[in-house]
Amino acid sequence: MKTNKLSRRKFVALSGATLALGACKPSDDPLLVDTPISPDDAERTANEFFKNATGFDHGDDPHVILSEQRRAMFKPEYIAIVHITSSGAWSLDVNHAHFKLSPATLSDNTPANRLNEAQSYLVGKLSGRHARFRDNTNMRPYKRQDRTYADALDFGGFGFDSQHEIFIFFNSTDIRLVSGKLILFKDKLIDDRPAKPNHSFYGAKIENGLNAQLKGQGQMIRLENYFTDEQGRSLTGKRPAHEYGIGIGFVAPPTPRFTPLQDKYIIIDPDTGNGWGNEP
């Protein structure tokens, strides 16, 4: 299976993202130490990181569950799936793709049905050992007007032009996710331009109901993009685009690359946007 290795030095150039590693010093040994992280240790590590971290709470808290009235307005026609693996402690292999929901799911557009559909695409990719979602000819991603598939081996073009539910699957049992510290929004973009505050992404949570094929293979974050501005209005047709400095957080196990030898809270922080014109 081909992978798109993203080393720490090349990550910015290849994916339009940076990998933020809190208080660590790289060594030459890329191997993970076989030391499982307990949930308590993971939470302690994440809390310690945020004692001194600033600029990661730009706008609304993405973990907030909106009112039933607002949630009733969330009926996405599309989902985005981010599949993250790692072939070493200092590398990421990323594939993200957009899919139009099936007619059956659209007719009964519930969180459970969207999850089932997202899992079917992930299982198809993993069972077929495909490098990217579009390689599965039976379950291909959304095809844009230019006849290309909405599929990338990095975070390039990680933007939206409509409501989406986003499923982020870490294909690893070594890392730990910490509730309330899954998704962050920074006040600056990668190029240091001001980022829009978050008023669109909500409901970030760990998905504990993975099916038998995925359970034990990794962990998933769910996130709802309402595609709205600060007043809750739809961004459809609005320009200029809203650009956000999104961050995806997790705790990595101890590795000789970290001095001192302990687990670390890590943030993958690609830019994203609403209204970039990206289909869908």
C-alpha cells in the first residue's frame, strides 16, 4: 500500500499544514516506545499543554452541542473523511475525501446513518488496502465538475462549499484522544494572516460506536460544519471566503524523539475554509 509520508521538515510544503509538537526535542531514533497511554495520563498531558498555550480558542468552542433548533438545520448532503496513519513517530500519512451521501441516507439523514456510511467508505479503503479513497472503484468520492475526484493525499484543498459532517479516523491504537481537546481554532493561518473565528464548526466528539471492522483499528473524531457565519446565517454564495486555522489534537505515546521521555500532546493544524469554491 502506497503512503504519502509527511516528515516534519516537509509537512508544511507538502500538505499546507504544520505539525505542532509541544516542548519536544527530536532525536535520530524514530521508533515508538511500547508504553500504552492511560486515559488519565492523556488528559493530564493535554491539560498541561494548555496551561501555557494561547491562541487556540478563536471563536466558539467547537465541542459545543448546539440547541435542538440549530441542530435541526444541520442536514448535510456531504461528508468528509480524513484518514490519518503514521509510519513513524515523526511522519503522517493523510488521505482526505468528500462523498455525497447516498439517497437512502439523505432520506433519513440522521447521525447514525451518516456514521454508517462513513464507516463503509473507511472499511472499503482498508479492506482493499487502497492508498486513497478514489482507488476503490465501487465507492468513489464525489466527482467535481472538472471530472476530478474530491480526494487528496494531504490537507491540500481541505475546504468546504456546503454543510458537511467530518469524520477524522486515526488508524492507530497508540494515540489517545481527549474529550474537549479534539478540535481547536487558532487566531492565525499558516502564513500568519488573521484567521476567522469559529462560528461554523460544532459538536466535536469522540465516536465510541465504531463497527466491528474498525473497532480496535483506531479512533474517530466527529465534527459538524454548519457552514455559517457569526450570526448563524448560511455562507452559501458569500464572498470572500472564511478561512480558519483549524487544529486536530491528540496525545502521542513516548518515543526517543521526545526529551524527556514522555507522551506529548500534538496538534495537526491545516488551514481550512468555507466558501473557497471547493466542491462540494
